[in-house]
Amino acid sequence: MAFIYYVTQIQFEFGAVKLLKQECERVGITRPLIVTDPGVKAAGVLQKALDALPGMTVAVFDQTPSNPTEAAVRAAVEVYKTQGCDGLIAVGGGSAIDCAKGIAIAATHEGPLTHYATIEGGSPRITERAAPLIAVPTTSGTGSEVARGAIIIVDDHRKLGFHSWNLVPKTAICDPELTLGLPPMLTAATGMDAIAHCMETFMSAAFNPPADGIALDGLERGWANIEQATRLGQDRDARLHMMSASMQGAMAFQKGLGAVHSLSHSLGGVNPRLHHGTLNAMFLPAVIRFNAQAESVKKEKRLERMAHAMGLAAAGDIPEAIRDMNARLGLPTGLAAMGVTADMFDDIIKGAMADHCHKTNPRVATPEEYRDMLAHSL
């Protein structure tokens, strides 16, 4: 049976951050904890959020790491409780939003965070007690502002997913103006993350026609605008379309992701310094070649439909087009350029096989098939 569910209220416009106090009042948050990171603070974006909350008592946790950890969640929960907070505002990229989702669980539920991880059977344990969250994305990549999931590195160093409809932000404030100062390489890496979401969820075999339509439109917007947004960061039109592509990819991926993400989640746990979006960009060509033989992909002409959205002549052109795009954006030429070596493969494969995205790929990969994809991505 297909389950199709869309729940987030979205404010999408230039200057939308000014609606932050209004949305806190609507949701019932009176003493928010803002969750952000040092880069967002240094860029002045945190101050814009604070300026939009006149008269409110606000606490701040600004130490979110580039890949959120259980330790960071614990530190933020301490601030949340000592300051008497009753809700969360995440201001940042996917790391800050995912960290805030971890806080939403840990501040209101007993036991270690791992108890609530998807692969540990934890999703049903995340209840409506989760702290209310408003998300203000400052990158166009993960789309976590409209998604039910979070990825967090837990204390035993696994990079685990946490999924519940109780984690979906009550409001997503999508203000493309907040992305105008994003550096080119971060624009490129997060933009390819959004494109990967659109492509991979579209290839998933699950039945969800609304998600398919949203993903294809998001792919078309992202593919057509990522170079312009990377080269000319002040281009408001390109920034708007990239933020939409990011949001759409996450709206669609309730349908499921696949091998790109099982590999990137695993490798991100092996080496947390590696950027998730960049890893997705590296894995996409090999995974698309692997998925081309999936019965559902062939039957529904999914690669042909993606090629059309990307302005390509044929489905077979997609992997090389992605490699060419990565090169034009200045991203690494492959995993080896990111410091990945073949002696890491066993650990990566072990993590990928256990990842929550492994079984939603249109072809369920064997360890040797994962090894082949890693070798082709090196």
C-alpha cells in the first residue's frame, strides 16, 4: 500500500525570515532555542533571525558541527533545559536542522539517541512529545526543512537516520536571500545534494506519483540553475530555483532514496570530514548505471524522463553529464581526490548494507555490487 503524506507549512519568498516571530506565535513557541553553527553566525545570518524575534526570550546554541553528532545534541539539550525553552528554531544548512531534530527527540524522550534510530526500530518511539521545530534553511541542499528525517553521528561513530512524522518542522521559512552569500564550493556541493535527492527518489520503485512529479520538476530547476548560482552567487533567480529544487527533493524523498545515500551515509561515518553533498555527486554516475538495469526503472522509462528534464538527448548520457557538471562546478574528480582509498571499502560496504536507504534502491545491491560502484567512483 502506498502512503503519501505532505504536512509542512512553507513560507517561501525573499525576506521571509521576517515572519519568524509570527510563525513562533502560530506554533506556540514562546522561548525558542536557536540552533545554528559558527559559519552562519559569522555570516550575520543568525543576527537576522534574532532581529526577527523582537521582545522574545531567545537562547542560542551555535556549535553545530559540520556533521551533527550525539555529543552536540547533548550539549544543546543542556542549554534547552537550563534556559527553559519550549521549542526550536534551526537556522543553517542540513547539519543545523538535523541537529535540531536530534534535540527535539533528546529533550523530550528518555534514553540514548540510538534508541530512536530507524535501523534500531526507533521510529515508533518518537512521539508527539518531540519539541516543536521551525526550520530556516541557509543552504539549498538537504531540504531537511520539509523532511521527516535527520542524519546524526551517534556515540559509537555510526551515521544513523532518525525518521518520524513528529520530526517534520511545523514551519519551513525558505528565504532565498539567506543563500546569496553562500560560497561557490558550498553552493555547488549543496546544489548537487538537492539534485541527487530529486534523481534518486525518482528512481525509487515505490508508488508515489505526486513525489515523482515534484522530483522531476525539482531536477529540472536544479540542473538548469546550479552553474549560474555557483558562478554568480548574487543571482536572485538562480538562488530561488535552487532553494525550490532543494525543498522539492526533500518533499519527494518520503518515497525513499537508495544506493547513493547508503554509500554516502556510510562513508560519511567512516570519515565525518567529507561533505555529504559532494559524496552524493561522486556516487551518482555509478549508481545510475547500476540502476539502469532495474526492472521498474526500465518499465517506467525513468532514466529517459530524467534525461528530458536535464535537456539531454538520451538516458545513457546522464552519468557522463553528471561527471561533466561536477568538473564545471569545481568539485572533486572522484573519491580518490577526497582522500578515499580502496582499503576503506570493506567498512563502507558494511555500513551501506545496514543503512536505511539500502533496501529502497530499485535494485538491492550485493556487497560485491557496492564494491564495483565504489571502484567506479574512485
